[in-house]
Amino acid sequence: MNAPDQARDKDVASFRTRLFTAMMIIVAALTILGLYLAQRKVAADAERNLQENFQAELSSLHELEQLRHATLADRCNALAAKSRIHAAIEDNAIDLLYPSANDELRDLMEGEEPPPEQAAQSLHATFYRFLDDTGAVLKPPNPKEVGQLGRKAEAQLSLTKLPETQQIGYVQENAGTHGGGVAEVLAVPIFSTDTGDVISALVVGFKPFQPRQTDAGVEMKSGIWVNGQLHLPSLPKSEEASLSEKIATAVRQLPDRAENNFRVNIDGAPQLLFYKRLNPGSLFPPAYEICVYPLADSKAQLQRLRWQIGGAGALLLLGGFVASHLVALTFSAPVKKLALDSEQNRAQRQRAEAALATTADELERSTRYSADASHQLKSPVTVLRVGIESLLGREDFKPEIYEELSGLLHQTHRLTGVIDDLLLLSRMDAGHLQIASTPVNLSQLIDEWLDDLGALPDSPDVKIDKEFPVGLYVAGERQYTSLIVQNLLENARKYNRPGGRIRVSAHANAAEVVLTIGNTSRTIPPGENIFERFHHNSTPSAASGHGIGLNLARELARLHGGELRLVRSENDWTEFEVRFPAADGVNPVA
Amino acid sequence: MRLRGLLWCSAILPLLPVALSASATVEGRVELPKSHSAPVQAKRYQIVTKGGVLSTQPPLAVVYLDGSFPQPVSLPMKQVTQKNLTFVPALLPVRVGTKVEFPSLDDTYHNIFSYSPAKRFDLGRYRPDERPIPSQVFDKPGLVTLRCDIHEHMRGLILVLNTPYFMMTDTSGHFRLSGLPAGHYTLKAWIDSTTTREKPVDLKNGQTLNVDFP
């Protein structure tokens, strides 16, 4: 493998690496985003599930309360309607209140205490008390009959005033000591049938509601927080106390929030704690239902999900790797090809440039050579001509020798002309020829050349038509303009036939002067490049030239910013056209 | 009925000589609370409770001469009848030691009881044909609220007084107590369960004193 191939492969490899890196970043970002979203969703779902569970718990609690309330309200209304109760209260016979009510409430207190799991369903009261008109508890004469209660617990039943509606409260049965139970109490107003006023209130105590064990598989602990103390029997004492503090803080911070939740750590395990006010608006101290749910399940679920998404991300990454590999291959093939192509192009170009340089060198060399050669030729020809002229000057030769000599002299003149032409051409080829543009009187130039033409000794018998105005000026250098005209006119004479015609016409338009020189002659076959340097006629004839004239004339015309072309060659008529740039503003426009 | 009539006679006879020989009289008017209900027959009145205060409707007052008087050996029996689920009379002033019978004229059970400090009793459930007619002796002065355990709305009042000199005013508040002993006494007017007005009176034999309770 050569160096460019290696470099190319390296490029392709780096392209592939970049592509893969980009894909990897995208996949990684997507995976992280997915993880984040999933985590949030799981956490939210778990919380919502627990919340629903909590609400269900509360609603079952609520249902039971409703049942109790309705039953008790009925009972109390009936009780209040009793004459004896009225009599006892209104006639200041408080001592008779409890005995009077005893009969009425007997069924409430009677019977075996139901097992704990059924306590909630029964209306089995554990105690009852009456409140006097100030809301204070009326001392029962025989506490055994109305359910015994500690002094502190009994004190908690007192209200600041008699309630107008049912009030729910929670009292600690053994206040101040841990493990003491909480009793749910219901205070029901007793209205006087005479006045409609609240004359007393009946406070009935129940065993606190024991939340049923949920069948949803959620391991939950529930309890009651009242008077700054938490009663959550399934919790160790120390945890109970610290949790109680936290709830107190939460409740204190948001006293208006009837319910809320927050995360806690119990025994080092994360838990979600819900609390909800059980007796909103009650005259009794606020009590809260507390439910604690372990978050282990949702944590495990989250962990599982993390693994799943992580795995999916890894798979995606792997897939991305393969895909990027394939894509890179697919993409890199054209890139590779492109690189190859450009490599080939470069080589080609280099070769072409080298060839061009060689050609240019050769061209320059040949130009220099022809220029040198022309110079080298010019001196001997001059020597030759001067020699022949001096020979012609002698008078001791036979007449036929003079003829011979004059012929030779003519040939040296032709040779000089050819060499001059070659010199001019080589100067043009070398780019050394500069045109000093001045207005040149083309009309005058043509006339002069036509005169010369007529004076030539070997002039054939041709008729010359002139169709051009006097004073046509072109922009150019007189010497070269003249050379063009001379070349064309000489050709028109040289290639004419006896008794033929030459027509020279010229006119000027806005930007240029157009000179047309036509003559009767043999037709130039199409495809024959008569403007080629050293061109030779396909059909040999006596009038063949050295093959530089037309080429030189065209080069000169182009050097002037004009053009020389063969307009037509048919039916015994050949016509050339030269366009010169017109001299500014001096020509009569046709 | 004949027996009851005889009893009546024996109760009144011992009083007559006092009343005839030397006696004073008090008459006047008790300003009674305005009655908001339409006037009804004077004899038909009932006990109403307003803000925990028991009074008669239409308003009546009991005027009595407070003092220390010798207790007689026997006192005439009085009756409070249950009729149409009401007590008749709704307000009965009696002298301490009076025995009151509670005959029932309704064709239903009644259970008359009282938790009043002046007299606690419970006659239990009985029908009209219950014999002997359930009765109670009221031996402590004060207001006794009569109730029926079965008919919660029923209310009756028995005003147990320490004096033999008392009477109920008419519906306009007029009263006239005659045959009163001379001396310094306090004349009282019971208006409702929480309102009793009083005025000191100086009674002289053969004199008629005019006392108004504003």
C-alpha cells in the first residue's frame, strides 16, 4: 500500500470515528433522558399509588365514621327528646342525668367487647360522658356504669363551649404514657325540645379505628397523631417519638394543609408518610391519621427499570455502533472514491501541466530557434544579394548572364521577404511584438499597393475593381496594416487566372472597417486550412508561395484586434475579408 | 264525690272563725308580662318554656303572704288531672304538706315524674283506671315541674308554699286576699319560674290594703 492510500484510509477511519462518536453521544443522551423520565414517572406513579391507597384507607375510615355519626346522632336526638334527660338537665338534677341516660344508652355499652378486628364495625362504646352548659364534663356518680376513664383522659373530653354540631376528637386513654390507646370520641349536641338551644352534649368514646390490613400487598403502618403524640403501635418507641416530632414540624409549617405527605427514614429504610386531619374544624384538639408506606417496593421497581433502560441504552449503543459502522462504510465508500478520483485527477492534472510546460518550453525553444535561424539566414542572403547586384553592375558579361543574374536577384529578394515574414512571425510567437496603434489611412494604403501591383513585371492581365471611399482610417500600425493589405493583394494577383478580375472594396461601420478582397481563381477545397503556417496547396501549381503569407496576415489582423477570414471560394471566385478596428471618429460611416 | 265534698267542708271549717273575727285584706294588681297570643278562656292555660323559664300562658301570677304560720294537722287533698295530654290545672299553688292526686282522664298511659329539687318523684306508668289514684305529698316549699316520661311536651307546675294565704290572679293581674292575720309580712307575687316580686306589708285588722306589683 502506498502513502496516499494509507492517508486516505486514515481519513475514512477518522470519519467513521467521528460518526460513531456523534451517534454514541446521541444514544447516551437519549438513554440518560429516558432514565430520567422513567425515574420521575416511577416515583410519581409510586407516590400516586400510595396516595390512592391512603385515600382508600381514609375513605373506609370515613365510611365507618359516617355510620357511627349517623347512628349516634339519631341516638342523641332521641336521647335529647327524653323527658328525663331534659328534666335532669333543666331541673338541675344532674345526679339523675347519668341514671336516666343509663337506660337509654345501655345497649351501647352492653355486651362483650368485640375482638379488635371487628371493633371498627361495631358501635360498641367504651365510655360516655355528658357535658354541662359550659362544655365541662359532668362527673358521673358511678363511673363503672359509664365506662371508666383516667382523670387526664376525662379532662380531654371537655370543650370550651357546647358544640352546635357533632365533633370528632381523639383522646389518649392513658395520657402521658407511651402505649396508651387512643379513643375516638364523638361529641353530639343535645338540643332542648323547648328552646331549641343546646343544653348539653353527649360524648361517646370508641375504640380507635384499626385500619384493616390491605390486600393490595402494600405493607403499611397506620396510626394517629394527636396532641403532639404519635400512636403507631407497630413502631418502636424511639422511632415513634422522632416521627412525632417530624409530623409536628410539618403540621406547624403548614397549618392550613389538611393533608400532605413527606419522606422519612424509619430504621434506615425510606418510607413515605401521609397525614390527614381527621377532625377538621373540630372543637377537639386536631388529630391526624398517619400512614407510613415503605418505599422499598418502588425503589426495587425503580432499580429494575434502571437496569432495563440502561440495558436498552447499551443495546442501542451497540446497535448504534454497528449502524454507525455500516453507515460509515456506506458513506465512506463514496468518500473513498471521491478521494481516489481526486487523486487521479491530481495526477492527470500534474501530467497535463508537465506536458504543457514541456510544450511551452518546446514552443519557446522553437520560437527562439526560428528567430535565431531567421537572423542567421538574413546576413548570408544580404551578402548574396549585394554580390549579385555588384555582378549586375559589371558590363563585361554576355546578355543571357544578366538575365540569369537578375533572376537570382529576384530570388534573393523573395528569400529576404520570407525571412522577414519568418522573423515577424517568430517575434509574434514569442509575444515580443507590440502594436503602436495610430490612425492609418487604409484607402491610401490600398491605392499605393495597387499601383505597385500594376508596376510588377510579371503582372497577369487582370482587371481591378475598386469600391472604397477615400479616407478610411483604421487603428493600427501602418507597417503591419500595410503588410496585411500587401499579402492579400499579392495573393489575389498571384492566384488569379489570365483575363481575371480583382475586386477591392471597403467600408466602415460604427466600430470597424471591413476590407473585402475578391478575385477570380480556382476554388479552394473546403477543409483545406489555408491559414496554417507553411501550408502547401493540395494541388501543385506554379503560383505556390512559401506558405507563410496568409498565416502572418491573420496573426497581424488578430494582433490589431481584428480578424481575417475566407468569406467564400466557389464558382471561380475567392473572397477574403479583413476587419480592422476603426480609428476613432474619423471614418465616413456607410 | 260525696266523700270529696265532705273533705272539702272539713278543710274549710277550721279557717272560718279566724276569717270572721279579726282579719285584714290585701288587694291590688300584678303587672303581668304581655301575652303575645290571643286571649283564651281564663280557665284554660298551660305552661310554656321560654329560654328555660316556665310560666303560664296566658300569664298569671300567684300572690301569697310569706311568713311563718302554724302547720295544720291535716290539709285538703288537691288534684292535677291529665286531660288531653296536658296537666289541668297547669299551675297549682299548694301549702306545704298538701297531698296531690294525679288522676288521668286520657285513654293512654302516663308516667308523671319530677326531678325538681323541691320534690323528686316518679309515679311510673299507669292508666286512667289505676286505683288508688297515684298521689304525692309535697312537703318542701319550692317549684315542682311535672313531666310525663311518655309525653315529653307535657309540663305542669306545682308551687309549694309555706303559707295558707295565697291565690292566683285573674288574667288581668287582679287579686284580693282576705282573712289575713295582722302583722308585718312580706307579700310576694310569683310570676314565672325565675321571677318572684315581693313587698313588705303592715296588716291591721279590719283594714284593706291596696298593693300593686309594678
